[in-house]
Amino acid sequence: MTITKKRRPRRDWTRLSAVVGAAILLIAAVSTGALADEAPRRGGILRITHRDSPASMSIHEEGTISVNLPMMGVFNNLVIFDQHQRQNSLDDVVPELATKWAWSEDGKTLTFTVRHGVTWHDGKPFTAADVKCTMDLLQGKAKENLKLNFRKGWYANIQDVRVEGDDLVVFRLKEPQPALLALLASGFTPIYPCHVSPRDMRLAPIGTGPFKFVEYKANQGIKLTRNPTYWKPGLPYLDGIEYTIITSRSTAILGFTSGKFDMIFPYELTVPLVGDVQRQMPDAVCDISPMNVAANLLMNPVPPFDDIEVRRAVGMAIDRKAFVDVLTQGKGDVGTAMQPLPEGRWGMPAAMQATLVGYGGDLADRRAKVRSVMEAHGYGPDKRLKVKMASRNLPTYRDAAVLLIDQLKEIYIDAELEIVETALWVPKLVRRDYQLALSQVGNGVDDPDQNYFENYACGSRTYMDYCNKEVDALIAQQSRERDQEKRKLIAWEIDRRLTNDAVRPMLYYLRGGTCMRPEVKNMTIMVNSIFNGWRMEDVWLAR
């Protein structure tokens, strides 16, 4: 990437970002490759543990890897991130149901040529009309819309989608949006069939992908089988994939080390647990990677958290380093809204981050100031604020919630842990039925257009009804900016404002451990999204 050298102080941040970004982690993909002279083998069922029971099987109506992981193999996208590049980028977007695409000169029209000869799993032909139907669903324009639509904001800039002839789909945009292609390449953007209702897609999804959905039984498992008429000749190699739901990590590990499973649910293991697995099973292939998933604190803006001073005070009191040290043994990261460098492509330089509220200075001094703020609002040693801290019933949520509860005691807040099952978690947040909540933001695409439009723009799923028109204007400005270095400067300014407004204060960025048997081949663990690498069409088993 070429950086224009201009003698402006603000450019120093961009130069630093580029230098750090060039140092991207160069670890080979996990398990992943067989020897050059070892040909892929056909057959076998890939057995993976699953951590919980999802509310539905519809990727477009869910927001977690619990659905994305098993269902991504059922579908195809127009385009997709290269499944064997660990870091997603626009440079690694490759064709899928589209054979090619072209931008207009003004950057406001994107035209795709769609693939012929593709059929849905029920035998009906895939056509360009299915692309339009999918985009209508995502934009809320369909006759029967999605029950939940987390990613509507991704596509707010699309004026319309038109089908021209048999094989052209034309996206007309209100403003230029270079990152649109990355959004379409996400595992969250599969193409759905026109002829299957959203309700049916929640229960028994029909796709064009390498695997066909067989069944989902809550608290038991999810089964996929090989699609014998897949449009890519010779693929997939596997006969099927079976996910067994085991909510206990220790039980899942025991099943894995005893040979019952080929792979533990990806990114689910903590750093210490990876060590435990490797001691029990020395030949296990394990990886500890960044995830572009951050634990964060939600504060429902009702008294006293409707007061920006109180919210800022809470954000200032957080000991982020403690989360990294305790929960990741020092391997995690402190960051803001965008994933930190070097794995994240848009992360704020550390020197700039240290200037933000709650990130720099002495922790004891910060907490002393926070106690003064809390005392000014009527709280103190003899009048403590009692609240409930909601947490999804998963270990990575619960562990962070317990640590946060302990920290909040330092500023006169006594929080009681409230455990919420997965199927009830998102509806609870959408209803704003909480006081404080330990949540996680997992970004489907490492790009400001995904993160800001989905999680921070007015009307998005902030879960705290945050709306700042000035921030919205900056989000729109960075989206249409074609110069990626200028985009970074705007993104960092957005991050600064979100931190100052105490919107979903980030606690720490997680590292996730994944272990698999050495027989699992061609599986790549990505470092800047947990949602985009599960097509599995060319994964195979050496047994």
C-alpha cells in the first residue's frame, strides 16, 4: 500500500498504522494443509462439538457463530472471502454464485454476472431473481420479511437491485461504497431462494451449497449431508458434518480427547484449556487466534445510566489489562470499536488509543476520580448502587462478567450476576430488558461499514438506543471515501467519539482456541472474523 508523504501531524497516525499492519501474523493455516504429495481423500463424517442450541437455522435472522458455523456450508454467496486466507480483505474476495463483477466509473453501480447450471437443494434452478429476493429481504422490502434483521444497516446505501436479462444483477447505490463487496463476501450474506419463505428457512433451510441440511434437534445436534449435485465438480470431499451439542466445555474436551469428535467448537477454548488438551492429546492440532470478538459492557440508558457522566465514569473505571491477563494469559488485546492491529486492518494505533478516556493514565487515579463522580450522584460506601448484570450462559461471557462485577465494586456498584440462556439472549437485549449486560460484539467483516452501521448508527442494534447524528454523518463519510488511508482517519475519529460517549465500552478482545485431530485437513482458522471461513467444501479427513 502506498502512503502519500505529507507533513501533517495527523498523517503520523496513518503511517504508524501502516507499519504495524505490515507486521501481520504469519502463522500457517491450522491443520490445514496436507503434504504437497498427499491427495485429498473422499468420504467420512466430520464430527464437531457445538456449544449451545440456536434459536433457528436462518443465518439472516441470527447473529452468532452458533448458527453461522453449521449453516455456512449449506449456502453460497455471490462472492466470498478466500477460504484459506487467514486475514480477510477486499483483495481476497473471490467469485461464487457470481462469475464476475464490475464497478461503474462513479462507484455507484455494481454489476454481477451470475452463474448458470446451479440448483437449489430441492432441485429448483438458481437464478438472478434469487439474488434480488435475498437483497429485498435484507433491505426489508420483501412481501414476507425477516423476523429479525440485524444487518439491514449494511445495505442502507443500496438504492435498488435490478435483474437484467438472464444473468445480470445490478446494484445501484445512493453513494459510492467500496466496502460493499466485502459485506457481500461475509458468511452472513448467503443467497436465499425466492421460493422458500423466511419461516421455512428458520426450520429447514434450502441452499445451493456443498452440504444439505438434514435436521436440527435442540440440545442434541445438527446434521448435514453431502450435496451430490453441487455445482463445483468433485466437491465436497466429506460425506457430511455432524455437530453434537455439548454445553459443558469439560465434557466436550473429554469427548474430543477420547476420539469421539474430530474438532472442538472453533475459538471456544481458553488459553489454559488449549494447554490441557495438548497435554492429554499431544498430536492434537491446536491454534490460538484473534477473533475480532470483543467483550463489552451494555448500560441501559435508564436511571442512573441515562446520565452520560455516570456511563463515562463506569467506562473510566474498567481495568482492561486485567481482562487480558486473567482471561487470556496476556494473549488478548485492548482495543476500541475496531479490532486492534495487526490482525485487525482498521485498528487505532496504540499511541492514539492511550489518549482516550479510560485507556491511559494511572488506574488508581482514574478510579479515585470516578468515585468522586459517583459520590456527586448520591452514591458512596454507605449507599451503593445495586444492579443486575445479565450474561449469556456461555463460559466466555460468564467469566468476563464475574471479573467485571468485581471491578465495579471499586466504584460503589454491587452487581448481581443474571444468567440468560442463548435462545433468550438476543430478544432480551432487543427489548432492553436489562440494567447492565456483559455482551460480545463479533464482527462479521473487518470493515467500518459493517461494524458502525450494524452496531452504532442511529436505529442499529446498539441495544441501548444510542443515536448521535454527528457520528452518523462521519459513518456515512467514511463509507463513501475511496482513499482507504483517509477512511482510517475518519474511522479513528468515530472510535474516539464512541469511547467518549461510553457506547458499549470495550473490555478486551478475545483470543480463541481451536483444536482438531491431525486427520482434519484443509481447515483454515481466520484471525479477523469468526464468521467467514466455514464453507468446508474442500475440507477432508485423512483416514
